[in-house]
Amino acid sequence: MSAEEPASAGARGEVEVTEPNQGQRAFARGVAESKATIPHVYFDAELPERGSLAAIVGASAAALREVPLLNGAYRDGRFERYGRINVAVGIAAGGTLLFPVIDDADALDEAGLAARIEELAGGAEAGTLASPAYAGATFTVVDLSAQARRFAPVINHGQAATLGCGSAWLTLACDNRIAQAGEGGELLDRIVSRLLG
């Protein structure tokens, strides 16, 4: 048997091989590319009472108006800043995370954000969202509070930052090429301040 062929049995027992679905393949490719090409730096804040996902998206969108450097990306040796604040929300569906986008999230109140998140989650789980629903994000929020107290997210390609929400911590991953002078800490502080009211 060659080194490339998986063993059918051995020290690990029987090996079951399954093919990833399209979403899982896209996710695996995206996170591998991101970690390989974006130098990640992380900022943490303990927040036992962190509010709803809609509140976190709203606080993030408002904070990005005040720290606009992180509403952008580093591309081809240049800094980009985006004029709109479009927040992707990580939603578990089909055995992977999907990232539908709330366009102009800073223009919606908490109730409007909650309704939009519910609508996008339903469409993602049903597989009925069209490709444009996943396009144009400038920032991402991933809520894994049901699974973890804390986790460090991977930045989505073409963005400067991603916020990971655990049950007791917020962790902001930033592109260190952009967040060179503490902008990540500033953005996270502003998010937390808004959540604490």
C-alpha cells in the first residue's frame, strides 16, 4: 500500500471516508486561504452578559463608523476602506458555516437587525438564498455561544476583521497589516461599551 492510500483498518480502527458537500468544501478552502495569507492578531473582552446577536451586530456596525479603518481590507499592497457597513453573520447550515450579509447594518435598529437575521438564517438553512445574499460583506460576526465560552474566529477573505462571540467572551480577529496601532482593541472597546449601554 502506498503512503497516499488511507488504511482501511489499523491502530485507529476502521476508517470511514466521506466527501464534503459544496458548502463544506468552500468553507475549508476559504479558511485555509485566509489563515495562509492574512496575519491574524486577536483582541479579547470578557462579557458574561453580552446581549442578543442582533445587539452585537448593531454595536459592531455602529463601532465601525467610529473606527472605519477596520471596515475595509488589505489588497494588492494597498489599504481599502468601504463606504457601506455590510455585516455577514455566520449561520450553521448543511454541516458548515454560511455567511449571509446584512447590507447597511448600521442603518437598522435592533428589531430590524433581529428580523433580518431570522430571515437570513431561515433562507440559509433551507438553501433558498441566492448568491447575492452572500456578497458584499465588509465585516463578519460569528456567534458560537451555544457551543463555546470563547473562540478565536478566522477572518473572511477580503475583510479586515471578524468578531467571534462565545457565551462569555468576545474575540476580535484583525488583519495585522491593517490593525497596526491598536485599532482592533479600540474597535472591540467601542463594541463592548455599546453593549453595556
